[in-house]
Amino acid sequence: MAQTPHRRAATSSTTQQDSALERYFGISRYGSTLRTELLAGLATFLAAMYIIVVNPSILSDAGIPFSAGLSATVLISFLSSLAMGLYARNPILVAPGMGMNALFAYTLVQGAGLPWQVALGCVFWSGVLFALLAFFNVRKAIVEAIPDSLRYGITCGIGLFITFIGFKNAGFVVDDPATLIALGGLDPALITFIAGMLLTAILVTLRVNGALVLGIVITTLVAIPMGRLWGSDVVVAWSGLAAWPDFSVMWQVDLWGALKVAYWPFIFVMLFTNFFDALSCFLALSEAADLKDADGQPRNLKRSMTVDAFASMIAAPLGTSAAQTFIESGVGVAQGGRTGIVGIVCGLLFLPFLFLSPLLSLVPAIATAPALVMVGVFMLAPVGRIEWQKMDQAFPAFLAIIVMPLTYSITLGIAFAFLSFVAIKLCTGRLVEIKPAMWVTAILCAIMLVTMQ
């Protein structure tokens, strides 16, 4: 049957749109489809949307009003994720990082007694220094100085770290005075999480398209009767539809007050943490999804680091701690996301929550936790490529793998891995195998460890 003029026009328009997306993002070139990219963006957002509520909760401990912190969180997540997708063209979400907000609230404000306006100034200047490092290609020298075994160890360590976050969010592991951590009580919430985790694993095994998203949706649906038909706590609750944004802390940053010499160590720690968290996440995601350029380096790394740097700078005037590459981006990569469309989708999904933040309570932590656990499975794949028979390669990689989840810090895992690598090479007479950038990085790691105390 011949197509009508209207149908032919619609088909032509769709083809042109697909062609434009293909030319800009290279969807099929990276072995993906538009549907996969959209699902990956949704999966990443669902895994990371907790930050919309958690970040302002932490910022409120520093004196920033909760509603203002929430609006700032949504805005910076929208702008920086959109930039990551459009400019860097990588499948990465950028939002205020959990380590950075804790450093901001509990170390700078509560610990050192800085006014939150001055602490925001420290965030801004650390972003400026980050941008300079990205502009002068410092990251290239550092990336090339990191041996393959360390890269694989960093990837695996981040995978275990993400899995641990998932277990913690679900209550699968809890504090224990005798053993530090222990299995949580087998209440209805934990049983629902375990069921959701097994369901998600089965869907992934069956290669069902959108397996991680389906796992989140089905687990949420199963959790709705909780606290109503069984259990004592309501997990999925309606808390309203809309709330007005609050921009009261915007442009309250104290730029010049943050430049006092006494505050320089705080700026340095923020810079170090943000820079190496971003770099390690890019390395890990590039290994997990083979997002590499012709030289075997992470794809579009300079552009990605530049976006991360400017996200930190912009976060301060908006009224929140530094934004950075989110490790939950691994959920979207595991879903099959390979292009910047993932970042664009994430950014666009954040924006409505300037007004719709109460809806976040409809997706509980036990529903998104299974996706985080599955990311750990995917990111542990490079563990077999570590040269375990060579202890000078194996031990630093092992430290990266084990220290990250045990200290709840990507930065500390990297620091101890780098320092051990240099120390072993130095003490075994293999100085020629240590590149200049690794020497500098190890010294900075040592300074960072001392400064954090």
C-alpha cells in the first residue's frame, strides 16, 4: 500500500531526526540504540535521584535552608548533566557528590567553624583550580602514568563501593558494635529488597531490555503494600505533588573571604577529592563499557573533566557543595548507555523536581538498591586482567579494591593505591617504572592524607 503524503512526511522527519542524533552522538557506532539510551538515562536517574533530598538534608546541617539546598541541587544537576551530555557526549550524570557535601557541612562548617558562605567560596576556588588542571591537560599526564593493573583495580574498587552503597541503602548491612557491620534484620523491607535483587539479576540474565529499570519499577510496586498490609513502616507514601522552589541562597557565596591563607588547606582537599573522584570514575566507566578513544584512553576525557570543573564552580553561586561525576552513572552504562543522550535525559529528568520534589518518596531506597548491586557485578569484570602473579602490580590494585568500600571513600582508595605503588617500586629498585606524574601524584596523596587529619 502506498504511503500517504502525511505518513511519508512523518517518516522523513523521523529519519532526519535519527540521522542528526546519529551524526552528533554516534549511537549505532557505539553499539547502542536510541531506546537503549533513553532507558539508560532513566535508570541512572532513578538510581541517583535520592541526591535531590539527601544533599539538602546534609547542607541543612551547615545552615543552608533545606528548600534552598533542594532547589540548588536540582539546578546544578540539570545544568551539569546536560552539559556532560551535549558537550562531552558521555553517558554520565553530574550532581552534588556525597563525599563533597559531607566535607562541606561537617569538616568546613561544623568542624572548622567557617560560615557556609565562606565554605561555598572554598568550593568555588577549588573549581577554578580544577578547571586550570583540566585546561592545561594535567589529567592526560596523570592518566598515562597510571599502569593498567591500577586502572583495573580502581574500576573494581568503585564497583564494590557502589554495591556497598546499595546494600547500605537497603538495610542489607547495618552498623554492629562487635563486628562493625552485620546483616540487617529480615523484616519485610529487607525481604522485598532481596526479592527485587534476585528479580533484577534474573532479568539481566535473560537479557531483557530495560532490566534495571524494570527491577526498580517492580520492586517499588511490591513495596507499596508495606506498612499497610504487612510490616510496621510505610515505605512508599504519598507526600504531596508540588512545592515551590527556593532561591534564597543563590549568589550568597563569599569569594574573597574564602581566600584567607588559613582556608587554603580546605581548598586543596576539595580540589584533590573532586579531581581524583572524577578521574577515577571516568577510568572505571571507560573500562566497564569500553568507552575509549583510539589511544585506549577514556573517551572525551578533557571535555568531561572540564564539565566537572565548571560544575563545581557553578555549584557555589547556586548554593550547594561541589557537583561531580556520579558513580551511579554505572547503572546507565550497565543498562547499555554509551552516548551523551544518557546525560541529557538525566538532566531533563531532574528539572521538573524544582516543583515536584514530594514525588520522590514514591521510589524507595530498597527499589533502587538492586540496580546498584548489579553495577558492582558489571564493574568487577576487569579483576581477571590484573596481573596477580606480579606483586608490585597486584598489591596496589588490591588496596584500591578493598580500601574504597571499607573507608567509604574513592579518594582514600586511590591515595593508598598510588602511594603503595610508588613505595614498592622505590624499595625494589624499579625507579624507571615510576613516571614523573606518578611521583607528583603520590606526593599530593601524602599531603592530602596529612591535611585530612
